[in-house]
Amino acid sequence: MEIPLHYKAPISTEGLTPLMQQYLSLKKEAGSMILLFRLGDFYELFYDDAEKISRLLNLTLTKRGCANGIPIPMAGIPASSLEQYLSRLLEHGESVAICEQINENFSSIKNSLVERKIVRIITPGTIVEDALLPLKSDRALVAINTTKDGKIGISYLNLVNGDFKIVADSTEENINSELHRLSPAEIIFSETSDIKTKHYNFVTKYTPVPDWHFEYDNAIRYLLEHFKIDSLSSFGLNSNNYQDIGAAGALIRYASKSQSRELSHIQNLYIERTDQLVFLDSTTRKNLEINKTINGDDSPTLFSILDKCHTQMGSRLLRKWLNNPTQNTDIILLRQGAISAFINYFFYGDCLKRNTLDSIKSKLKQLPDMDRMLSRIALKYIRPREIANLRNSIRLLPDLHSFLGLIKESKLLENLNEAILIDPSISKFLDIAISEDPSISVKDGGVISYGFDKELDELRSISNNNSNFIKELEEREKENTGINNLRISFSKIFGFYIEITKSQLNKVPSNYRRLQTLKNTERFSISELKQWEERILSSKEKAIAREKFLYETVLKFLMDNIKEISLCAKSLSEVDTLINLAEHSHINNWILPTISEKTEIIINSGRHPVVEINTKIFTPNDCIVNNEKRMIIITGPNMGGKSTYMRQTALITLLAKIGSFVPAKKAIIGNIDRIFTRIGASDDISGGKSTFMVEMIETAAILSASTNKSLVLIDEIGRGTSTNDGMCLAWSIAERMINFNQSLTLFATHYFELTRIPHDLQNAVNVHLSAIDSSDDIIFLHEVKSGPANQSYGIQVARKAGIPIKVIESAREKLNNIKKVSAEYNITEICSYKNKKQPYDEYIDVIYRSIESIDLDNITPIESINKLYEIKNILEKLRK
């Protein structure tokens, strides 16, 4: 009978075996999650879960008997391959409940049901297994709490290393930006809120949880129990932060439930004030290609070209810095000082100092991912060989400490170096406790070192000395029986036995008890051999049990010292990141920027940090924006380098704000609070937004949120509508940025009419990207020069792209005709009238109506000229 693919699990347990009744009970507890039900060496799935997993993972769908005459769908995966299948399920966005057999030493009575329970829940945000985690990025778990009075609380947790934070002063307006900054693998929210319907333009796993998890009283009680304290005031929290406490309490509850145990490695709750960071919204992160290219690739990006770290910890920290540039000048200067100290010591010293750098890098490469070991220590998932790797890495620290101690010019490096050197007692304990080459699992034995525990050594001695006893017993029995080919062996079925060939059976003593008859031999046992076997097997079992107990002791010791290990791991990652930035800066001729408290950006011969790596020749350019020159109007041809010029200014600013050196000859980076970009064209068809609508939404966000300390990049605004509409919108937006927002703005445009702005407003200047046009080709010089461009070069670029020559010639002819008409009339005068006080508004209205009445698609040349004469006459009257 064919198994129905969509067969639902029965509501009633009538007619089901005890095992299936147990399964349904646990499945009810697991809810919508996939339940992996342990049966011996496999995890089995039934009913809906079986159908789903067979479809998602391409597994065979079979059956396990019938219930009330209906086949029970079943699929399974080997327990030994669990991580491989978990990874694939998580990629599909599924959450998994793992059900284990709790007591395998159950009664020998047939049909006894093994006790089982859900020991762990794995969701995209609660993974701690190294094999399931991305190597160079964190997987945050975020909780969003929306209260009835409209307040927003955001908390996030990195379960792997225990970082637990509240985002202060969160608002509905900045949720989307925060999500793109944190890039969570999973978001939890109140099941009655409308968060899931919004999705905040961020694709991830959205998980609803009961409302009461977010309630203030429940949340604060859970937090106090977790931290074992009486008040949250030590974390800077009180009842005024009820929305934040609700988010944090729900988050820690969800994470704890997923692991079915306390998260003892989470020992602090920090308040993160985003006003101390340089704000980057989601559009800016995308346009600057910090982590991903605009097409979604991993490279070439700012992170990919910078990341040559020697540890995964360092790579993740570098990514975190790039996504969280700071406004804190003290932090920036400390990092600059450390990078400068590395460069001065390693690259401008003698060969011995270069050798020291190689030694430090070699030590760093040997380090395991200590940062990610913390959760596995606390949750007791850590394997013996991981502890051995931790011990081996601690052995490297004294040499690393000595090497770094040679550099005296940086206070930050001194502090980091002090934290690197772990208490020698930790290393000493692990040296005597863990075998040099332990087995994979503690149940296999051989994890605890000889000499660490007397009882374990005695049990091992009994087990390991069996070879001498067997040899002596075999020789003695040969002598007593006269059977020279008598042999003692071992099998899993019979244990130890005496094997005698059939030709010698007449010599077998009466005290030999027959076990098995084979073709040429027979096997026997004697009481002395059986007693020894029981003693050996008992000693092995006791040794494993004792070793498991001692392993728990080692885990407790590590847990008691987890703060020191955590501080060491974080310090090592920062040293690695700083060395990486220093080496990259030296190799690529980057310079130390000056950090100014003024609102200014002054860059001499700046370069794009990504483009220059992938280009044989890169043309550097200057950029100066400050209080006196707040806007640069950028004109020039497509492909001329306008976007590159704008992006490199933003990226140099960002790099300076993480404490890095920058690609320039000289740079002064001032007090910048936000970076905004409006670059390129894209639509949101699924959201019902055209390219122009997306453009306007992004621009509206900039006009609303940018300040007089912001850096704003606007490229080709107003191109998605008619020429006149677009130009006037672009003009008005530029004026708003200068007069109201007063941001430092790079404004690229093909509307040459906007080059008039610097004539009317003193805080704006014109620059252009130069190019050389010949009859056969156009050469882009990528050089920024003062003044506006003299033409757009659009037709030349079209010719370069391969547009047919007939089309190009026709376009040139039409362009020449338009230029003749435009020579007699300049629409910029009309647009600029709104900046002047006019006594005769009725004339302006007539002009506007006259222009609006023109049917541009159907008007003839002579009609155009007549219309221009009409408008000219009105203007002459207006001037009188």
C-alpha cells in the first residue's frame, strides 16, 4: 500500500504502540519544529515530519507498520551524521527538536520502553556547533519588543561567545537599520504583534513566542534568576527601561529553553548606545559593499580585501568593526596607536623584528577558535580534543606575550598583552588532567591522563594487565592438559574462551565447559577465566564511568575560569585584527588619518580601497567638504568614475572611524555621525514600488535623518521621471541639503542645469570627472577637476557600448537641433526664479502654464521656436 505523502499525525493515541504514543507526546511538545526521535543508531521521523524531511533532504520515505490499518510514514538519518543533516535543515529555515534516549541501561524485560525527552532545540539563532556556524561572521539572535504605548525594545545575543546586549533608545524608524547592522539569524517577537507582517526589509527566520515572555514582571524575574542578582541597576537598567527589559528577558528565556540548561557563560548584560556609532542604514551598507557586493557576492568587498586575519576570531572582529564604525575618538586613537606601533616596529626595523612578526603570525595560526569554545564549555558540548586544543593554545601564550611585550609604544597593546597571559594554574591543570592525544569521545576512554586520579589508574591497570594473565593462564593450561596447541582468545559474543582442535578433544579436562562447536575446533570456558573476564569488563565499565565523572570535573574547572579564557580570546582576536590592518596598510601604502573634532573631510589623493586592488592603474583624487564647502556638485560622463569617487570618500571616512589607516596621501576626518547613500537604480516589484518610488523613498529618508554632521552621497537623483520633473526635484533636494540639513554632500548629476547652484549658494562647488572625446572613441581620465563638465558624453558612451552607428548619427543630429533651440532659451532661469523675490507672480504662473502645456513628444520644430518666442516676450515684460 502506498504511503500517503501528506498523512497527518492522529489526534488520538488509540490503537498506537507505546513507542508511537511516546513519539506523539513529544511531537506535541515540539510543536511546528521537526522532531528527531532517537531510536538506537538513528534519528527517526514520522508522519508530517517524515514527509517534510524526505522532500527537503531527498531521503527515502518508508513506513513503520500500521496504526488502525493506516501505514505510518517514516524517514530516518544516522545519528553519526547528525551535523550534516542539521546544516541542510537549517539552510531551509527549519527549527529542530532533538529527542534522546535518556536511560539506555533499561531493564532487560522485553518490550521495555526507553525513557526519552527533548534535550535540545536548534534554531538558526541558537546554533553552537562549530561545524554549523559560518567561520567569519557571527549569528545573532534578536528579540524585538513592541509595547502597547508604542515603545520599542531591541536586545540581541551571540549565544556562541555570550555577548548579550540591549540596543538603547530603539525606535520604529531605526529597526530596519539595526537589523541590517546586527544581521540576525533569527528574530523572536510577541505572537500578537505585527512584526512578522512588516519584515522590516530584512530576510531571516521570524519566530513568534508567547506575549507573556515579554511582559516586564516575567522578564525581569527571569533575568534576575539568570544572573543570580537582586537588581538590574548594576547593568544601568531600571523600570524606565521596561521595553528593553522585556526584550532581554524574552531573549534569554528563549535561548535557555533551546539548550535545556542554564547559559552560565552569559554573565553580563550591556547597554549599547548606537548614538556613539556612525549610523549606516541598510541602503548605505549595500551601496558601499562592506560585506556583500551589490549583486550579493562575498567578494570583492571591503571586508574581503581587508581580511587576511590569522584566526577566525580576528576575521569576525574585523567584520564587526567595519559594520560598527565609532564616533568615540578615544577608541579610534587607541586603535591607530596600536596599528602605528606595529608598523613602526615590524616594517621600519631590522630583519630580526620582521622575524618577530612572522613568529607572532605563526602562533596566531595555531590557535583554535577559543571564542566559540566558551558556549560549548558552558553547555558541556565541548569534546575532549577541543579541550586538548585549548590546552595546546594556552601553551603558546607565554611566547606570544613575550613577542608582543617588545612593542612599547601603544597603551592598547599593553592592555591586550596583559589579558593574553592566562593564569598558569589553568595550563598546569589541563596539562595533568587531559591526555596528550585524547579520544574523540569520553565514552571511548583515554581522555584523562595517567597520574591525575589514583582510582582511575588502578581500574585501568586491571584492564590493561590482562595480556600477562592470559599468557600465564594459557601456558599453565597447556602444561596441565598436555594440549600444546591450546589457545585463549576473545570474541564479543562469548568473551574470553579456550580453543582446542578436535584432534585433542580426548585430553579436555572435566572442568572445561563447552561454549561452541566449530568445524575443526571447539571452544570452552573455565571458572578462573570467567572470573577474570568479569573483573576486567567490570573494571573497564568502572574506568569509563570514573573518566566521565572526572571529565565533568574538568568542565567545571574550565567554567570557573571562563571569564579569564573569554578575556584572553577577545584580546587575541583584537591583536590579530590590528596586526592584519597594520600589514595591509603597509603593503598598500595607506596612511594614518588625522581625527578632527570639526565637521570636515579633507582627503588628498584618495583612492578606493577595493577598486585599487583590482585595477592596474588607479587615479587618486582630492575631496574637501567642510563648513565652508558643504556640497560638491559632480558632473561628467557615465563610466567616468563619479560613483567610485563618491564611494571612496565614504569608505575612507568609514575606515578612519574604525581606527584604521586609509588609502590616501593625507586625510583629515572630522566629526561624522552618519553616512547616507543614494546610488544606482533598483525597484521593489514585490512591494509595489517602481524604480522612481524606491529612489524617492531613499531620498526622503536622507532628508529626514541626515544632520549637519552627516556625510551624504546622492547619485543621479530624479532620473526616473520626466526631464523637467526630475531636474526640478533634484534642484530642490540639493538646495534642501545645503540650506536645511547642511550635511556634507557629494551630489552627482547629469542635469547640467544644477551646476548653476554654486552661483546662487556659496556653500556649493562644481567639479567634474574629465574625459577626452575623439571621433573614434572616448577616453575616461577618472580625474576630478574643478568646474562643471562641458557635456554629458552619453552618445559617446552609447557608441562604446555597441549601439548601431545609424542610431548614434541620428542621436547626434537630434542633439544638435535641441542645442540650437536651447541656445535662445535657458530653462534654468525659470527654475532659479523661485530663489528670488518676484513682484509679478502672475507672470511666473503664465510661464509655468505655458511650459506645462507643451507636448514634447509631438511638437514640431517651428512650433517649438514660436513657443520659445512667446515665453521670451513674457520674460522681457517681467524684467521691465
